[in-house]
Amino acid sequence: MKRKIYFLALILISGIIFDSCKRGEEDPFISLRSRDNRITADWQLKTYDKVTSSTNDGITTTTTYSYDGTTLTKVRVNDQGTTTDTYSFSYELNIIQDGSYVSTVVDNGDKTQTTSNWWWSNTTENKAGIVMEYDGTYLIERLAFDELTLSADEFETNTQDGITDSTRTTFLMTFIKK
């Protein structure tokens, strides 16, 4: 009988300990690698969904971006109609253990490479978000050995001459390890 109680207690304690290792809601249940080790890798963008809604002088424009691994589609809707553009796109992100990163974007054949610094956006214990100096601040939705999902929800307002303009941008990016 004591063995059963010890066994049940061990299972309960293990579940609490392993669950505390999980930071993002979509993180794996258990990982033998630290978040520092999991995030430092060469990542390739797999999917990207972004919605920007802007209201300027009473006119609302909504722009939606969707990426399927090779093609980026941009749909813009406002009171003047809808426009759709598609073009080739790729985004690679090399996050390095020393606190630097290199991002490489190929946008319709034009290649741009940025090298800068990254750090955890909150306490180094929680590590639920990341700041990339020139690319933004992101919430880490999922960080597995071979997959990284980042999100952001940004809102901005400006008032000038009694007119308020506002912009809300939300997006979700999923990377796979190269």
C-alpha cells in the first residue's frame, strides 16, 4: 500500500515539475533542452499571417498578408475597393547563442540581410517573449526543438489637429528548423 502511495505522489510531483518547464501554451509537454538551447538555431519561415487595420481620417483600410512557404499574398480592402498582390518571399532567421541574430529576407527577388542583437523580453527565468533589436518584440507561442511560433498584437494611435488615426496589427509566424 505504501508503494502505491509513493508511486502516486511521484507521478503527481513529476507532473507539477514537468509542467513548470513548459512556458508557452503550445510548448511541448517536456523538453530535455533549455529554452536558450532551443531558440538558438537556423529557422526558416513556414507560415505567416498578418492583419493590419488602419483608420485614417475616418477611412478604414484592412491589409491581410498570408504566406504559404513560397508565396506571400497581400489583400488590401478599403472604401475604394480591393487589391490583391502575390509575390515570391522567404525569411530565414539565425538566432545565435551569443545574443546576436541574422535575418535574411528575399522579397520578390530583392535580398535584405540584417544583423543585430536579441534578448528575452521579460525575466530571464520566464523567457516567454523575445526582442529582436530591429525586427520587434514577440510573444513565443511555441518553442520546440524543430518549431518556433511567434506572435504580436500592436496598437498605435496618433492625434493631430483634432483627427485621431489608429492602427492595429496582429500576426502569427511559424518557423521550422533548417
